Amino acid sequence: MMLLARRSLAFLIFLAVVSVADAQPPRPVPSTARDSVREHVVRGAALEKIGFHREAEAEFLAALAAAGPAEISQITEALRRVREARKRAESVQTAETGEKYFQLGKQLEKNGHYDQALAAFQRALDAANSPQEQAYAQAAIAHVLEAKDSFWQKYTEDWLWPAAKVFLSLLGVYLLYKILSFIGRWLACFSKRIEVADLDDSTDTGLGKGFPALLRTLYEERKQLAQQSVTLAGSGILTYRSMQVTLPVMGSPKYEHFSEIKLNVAGVEVSEFLRKAVRLLRQPRYSVSGTIYRYGDEIRAATTLARYNGVVERWNFTLWDGKPGGPLPPDSAYQVIDAILKDWGRLNE
């Protein structure tokens, strides 16, 4: 009880002090403070006039913090006025934004971009300021969802047309390659090149590279002798004599790779397309290809000599049989060279 009485007495004393303080007249506001209030009010009014409502509100709040009793009502009224103007401006801006998103959604829906249209209509719904605007946006969303889930959209727009575009693209590339191949074969009849690529090698002998290198070396020797009109004994099996001095040039395939071009058009790598296009256009007059393989203890070469318009001859050479005095790679190489020079001479008679 004693503690409760003490607390009541302290509360009565606090109320008496507050009453005395309220009864005292207000202290006069310093002139510097009044000048500051006027400056804030003037700036706020100027900002309100040109439409900067948020900045004007900040100025009026600063003036209110230092205002005297006579100025509070005026500043409060100014605050109310700029806040209402700001809300009206924001409402108009939101309505304009919602209308823009609504029109964007209609255009996207018209072009068949349903997912993007849904996103635009949802933004329009979020910006709606009236039940009517909300109803329009909700109806647009429902219409897009219905169109997106329709049979035509699922099986025609989403599957048939994309598949048709891919098919037409592939068909176009195929026809283009066919045309380039036709032109390349026609140009190849004027070519003076013999391509000898490395042979596929399933052995560990290195003949896949060695036999083409040997073939190119022996061809250069025979070509020089043929240009000098010398009778060649070759390997002792074949002989050839040529009075022609213009003979085809033999070498390994060399084509541009265009690896520096990093570009993709309609899913087609431009560098790969150019590489294949150049390969089709620059076809050689002759090409030698084949494979090296083992047959029991023997090492054999299945070799093909092809002209631009078909196969000239095929061989299945035994390059090595593991026996002394057996066949040697030069014997097979001379047979290929002899076939090339005979066919070249026959076509250029």
C-alpha cells in the first residue's frame, strides 16, 4: 500500500508540472528560424508550381519542422495540396502505363507470342486503377490462355510450322550442296590436280601416311623423267613413256577451313558451310583413297583411283607378305601412277 501511495503522489506531481508548463506563453521563434521557414515555403511553392510534387512535399515538411503556431495551418494545407496532386499524377501515370502494357499484350497475342502477351496483360492488370480496367485485363488473360491451349496452337503453330521450317531449311542446304557439287564436277574436268590423302590405317606400320607419301615422291620422279622423254623401266613390271610435258600435279588435299569465322546462321555453322562449299567447288581431276589392313601375316592396301566423274580402277595390293623377295610398296605405287598417266594421256590425245 505504501508503494502504491508513493506512485500516485509522483504521478500527481508530474501532472502539475505539465500543467504549469502548458500555461506558460510560447517562446518567440528566433528570426533566423522564421527566415528558414519562409525559404522552405517559397521553394516548396515554386516546386509545386512546376509539378515537382515530391520535392515540394520535402520542402514543406522541412518548413513544418521549424514553423511557429501561426504558420502550421498554412504549411499543413500546402502539404495536403501537394500530396493530393502527387497522388493524382501517379494515378494518371499508372493508368497510362497499364494502357501501354495492354496494347503491347494485344500486339504480342496477334503475332502468336502468347507467353509474352500473358506477361504484358499481367502487368496491365497490376497497374489497373478501376474495376473496369481490371475486368479488361482479366478477360485478355483468359483469351490468351484459351488460344495457347487450343488444338491449332498445340499441333500446328507449336509443332507443324517449326518442323516445316526446319525441313525447308535442310532441303535448301541439301539442294545448294547438290548445285555446288554439280558445278564442281564440271570445273574438275579442267583441273590438273591429283589428290592423294592419307589412307585409313588399321595397322601399326604407319603405311597409312607412308604409302601416299611414297606415291607422291615416285610420281614426281616419273613426271620429271616423262617431261624429259625418257623411257622408264619402273619396278621392272610396268613401263611408260610420255612425250607430254603438261602433266597433272599430285599433292595432298589442301582446303580452307575458315576456322576464324565464328558465326551461326539458322543453325548452320558458317565456317563449316564455307569449308564444304569450297571442297565441292574445287574438286580434283583425280583422287586416290583407300585403307591399309592386315590379312593374316600380310599387310594389304585396298586402293581406289577415281576421276571426277567416276572410278578409274581399284586394286588390292599386298604391300608386305613377310617373306624375302616378296612384293614391295613401290611396285604398287608404280601401278597407280601408271594408271593415272595412261588415263591422262588417253583423255588429252
